[in-house]
Amino acid sequence: MAETKKLLRALAGEVQDVPPIWMMRQAGRYLPEYRATRAQAGDFLSLCYNPELAAEVTLQPIRRYGFDAAILFADILLVPQALGADLWFVTGEGPRLSTITQQSEFDALKPVADIHETLSPVYETVRILSRELPSETTLIGFAGAPWTVATYMIAGRGTPDQGPAHALREGNTALFEALLERITQATIEYLSAQIEAGAEVVKIFDSWAGSLKGEAFQKYAVEPCRVITQAIKERHPGIPVIGFPREAGDAYVGFAKATGVDCVALDNSVSPDWAAEHVQVDGCVQGNLASSHMVTGGQALVDETRRIVQAFSKGPHIFNLGHGITPDADPENVQLMIDTVRSWRDG
């Protein structure tokens, strides 16, 4: 079946007349059916750990829009929780975690081998999806990249500049690197278990990669991604990996070769013409429409969507947003984007 799946063909390097399309956070609060299911679950974490409901919200955008891929509904902070961090969500403010800023807190974390006990409901969600998704739809598993996950574990929450993580990185490098290594190994096990349950592609989200500069980017964004990708490919030959070092800028250049990922996802701070010339030369790229277009819609959405598809049309491309869709997006604008991608040659 793999050869009939448009997303897998793009990841294998095939140039297609119409690129496959999916959308980061496509299962989310902009959809009324998602909001209804989340209310049924009670809260966000209960939804993540309820395999039937998590599978349901993953399937909702596939039923509504016919995306070429479904991405597992979960959260990057489930791995810290599985390692023993306390995790809770504050309505309207986002996640909160117990912090890792000193050796005793790190020493209290669980060993990597114990994470599956907490994460087993996620694997069951994957198994349900692998049975229930349409035969043409690719199932994507994912995890947060070690640096991004570490920023939350160190600060206990999201921060504007990842300052607490940078402070620990510079002030207690040994502790910082030990935490990054623990997250890296846990991520390998987590993604491997998703693949064993039925994920056909995995994506590594490094949402805060852009705050690492120079040598730090190479050491803490590129190298962990390389280690994870190599381990996944050794255990699961043929499984593609997508890397997303968000806001990497010029550091997007060469990222695929340096890490071994099959596709580089791009945020919308880089132009598609530049990325086609400098990043797509190494293989498949994914992106990179600004998510604000899903709110504003109109001719600007159509024009920018066509411009992106045109720019990447000479190489393997997966159409996506440059970041996740926001809760205030209009579901009708998502349909307009999809229609524009799939009919771009007619326009």
C-alpha cells in the first residue's frame, strides 16, 4: 500500500504534480467536533491518554478534509511525564511541569526503560488509527526534540526566550547534557514503540531550535536529531523521519544531510524560493504557509498557497503550515487552502 500513499512517495523523493497535504495541529480547537470530544474527555491530558477519544480526534480532520496524512493526537510533554515529572495544564495558560534545575531533581527521574508504562495508552491510540484510517492516509507519529522538551522541563513552563534552559546550559553544562541525553534515549524508545504500533512516519518537533545559535545549534539541535534518526533507522529500516528545527534560518541549509532526516519541515520565516534553492536541493521539504492565513482567508491565502506550491514544484514537497493552526482559525479557510493546493495547476 505504501506506493499509493502520496506522503510516503514525497518522503521517498518523488516529485508529484500535486503535493500531499496535512496540517500541524490539524486535530484541534478550531474544529467544533474536537471541542465536543475534548469536553467529553474532561481535560486535555485525559484526552491524550484515552485511546478511543484520542483516535477519534485524530480521525476528525481526515473525515472532514481528506488530508493525505493523520498525525497522532498526543503532546510533546508526555515524555517528561513518563520520566517522572509532574505535568498539569492551566486553562488559558498552557502546561506546567515540576522543574529539573539541580542534580537531586534529575536523580529522581525514572529510568528510560520505565516510560512505556505511562505511554502505553498512546501506543494503543496508534494501533486503533492504523486499523481505522483510510488506506490512502499515512499515519505520522511524533515526539518533541530533546532541546525543546528540556526547555519545558527546566523552566516548568513555556518561556519567551528559553532563558532558564540557556542559563542551565551555560551554568551547569554537565547536568544540562545529562538531561538532554535522558530525553534523547527516551525519545528513541517512544518513537520506536509508536512505529511498532503502526506509525509509518515519525516527526521530531524542535519548536525552540531557533534560540540556539552557532555551535550550540549544532550540539543541541542537530546532534540529538541525528542520534534519534540514526537509531530509528537502524531499528526500523524504511521508516522516514521528518525534522522540524523551527526558526533555524540559515541553519536549515544542510540540516537533512547532517541529521539523516528524510524531510525538513520549514517555518514561514523563510521564503519558499530561498528554501527551494538552499534546502530542497537535499531532498523533501515540508511547509510553509503562515498559519495566520487560516484566520484571515481570502485571496491572500489563495495567492500565497499557489506561490508556495509553485516554488517547491520542482522537487519533493509536502504542503503544510509553517507552524500549528491556531484555535481562532476558520474551518472554511482550511478547505480553501486544500482546494487551492489540489487545483493549483488549473489556476
